[in-house]
Amino acid sequence: MPVLGGLPLAEIGNSALRMLVDQMSTEKLSAKTIENYVAAAKLVVASAVDAEGEPLYPRKWNDEFIGVPIVEKGKQKRQTVTGEEITDIVSRSKGRYMVLFATLAGSGMRIGEGLALKPEDFSSDCRVIHITHAIWRGKDQAPKTPASTRDIDIGEPLAAMLREYVAGIPAGHYLFATASEKPMIQRNVLRMLHSKRKVGFHVFRRFRTSILRKAGVPEDLLKLWLGHASKSVTDDYARQLREDLPFRQEWAERAALGFSISKPQDVLPELLQHAIPKLLNLEKNE
């Protein structure tokens, strides 16, 4: 939309996608963004099938004719932030936003995984976060990949904040929820993040990865915590390290956060406003 939106699927071919690429190039979109949008258009065309599952509009795509730019990874713009910048983002955020941004930066989890968190997703001391689901377009679903279902070990400073925060939220409720108790919407959270610094959510994962690498964390643990799949037989043989909780937590403490967070009690006033209004209403009604 609006370049292709008014066309029937039968008319979406190489020429139509070339028109789309020309428009995106004129508007100075990056090579990677153009590649992603063209791929999405191709998937829409391929999704139309008959009763036998055969494609209604088979296509032989010609990316050279379409003009899809070559993505050079070395030239891609990847936003990064320093520990001081993370500290600034967290310190200037309030309540649930402060906890969410600190959790993303201190764990390396994806934003959808963070928005899906509930009290039961934490160990009793909040030193381990169990990633079992994620929010995508407002819906609770399985994580992005099989490797995304995992445990993330975190250091004590962040765990202390989370213990205070999680303690005030009933089981089964989202930690980062709207007034209607639904998970917060990514674009609204991004708007709040942009009010502190013009960056995307992925900077938190990049930041955490850099902290873990600097600390010399074993690659097996790094892959576990970030939700990346094993790629070799050696990785599979070393899987028992992932089940060694003392070993994991020792490395989590050694890596530290790389940024500073407020004291746990600083979270409580905002928490009382956002996390348990329903309980207060239930008590009033009774």
C-alpha cells in the first residue's frame, strides 16, 4: 500500500514489483528494508492456492529485473548504545517502562518475549527467566524459533528489581500490561522509548551481546541466553553445560549488567498504580 494495494493478485508480477522497488528507492529506503518488503509481496502472491494447495498465480521471480538491491551486511546501519546511554534510558523512564527497558538490556530477550512475561515465568529468586511464549501483533504465541524457548540467567541487581516488581502482580497477569490487562502494544512502548532516545528495541539485544562477549562468556551460554540455535555437533555435546545452573549463574554475575539501575524501591509507587488496580477494585466490591 498504496503502490500495489489496488491491484488484483493476478496482476502482481515482476513488473509490478519493479514499480514498488522504484517507489521505495525514490523514498530512500534502505536496501534491507526494500528486500524485506519485496519478500512480503512475494509471500502474499504465493499464499493464494486452490483446493489442492496448488498456487493460483505461480511466478518465476527475477530479482535482477525487479531491481532488488544487494544487501551488503558490512554497510548495514546497526544502531548501538553504550552502557551510559542504557543507564540514561532506564533512569529517565518510570515504573513499568523502567523495569521493561532494564530487563531487555540486562537479559538480551526480544521485545515480544519481554511483553509476554508473567510472574510464573521467573524462578523464586528471579535469577532465572523462563522464556516460553512471546507477543506478536498483540497475540500470545510460541516463541520465534525452537531455540527461543529457553532459560535466561540474570545478575542480582536486576533480579532484585524484578523481585520487587513481580511480587505485586497476580499469577497469570502480564507484567507489562495495559489498564485492560492486555499486553502492552509494541508501537506504544517504542514511542515511549523514542521519547528517551531514538533507537529501536534491537539495540538492547546488541548491547547485551557485547557485554557477554567482553566478559568472555562461553559461546554455549551466549547462544542459550540469546535464543540462538546450536550449529555444530560440538554444540550438542556441550549441551550439559546449559543444565548446570551454578555454572550459568556464576557467568551471569561475572558478566554483570554493564549499566546502572535505580534501587528496587524506586519502582514501587508506579507499580502500585499500574499492576494491581483490579485487586483493589475486587476488594472494594466485596
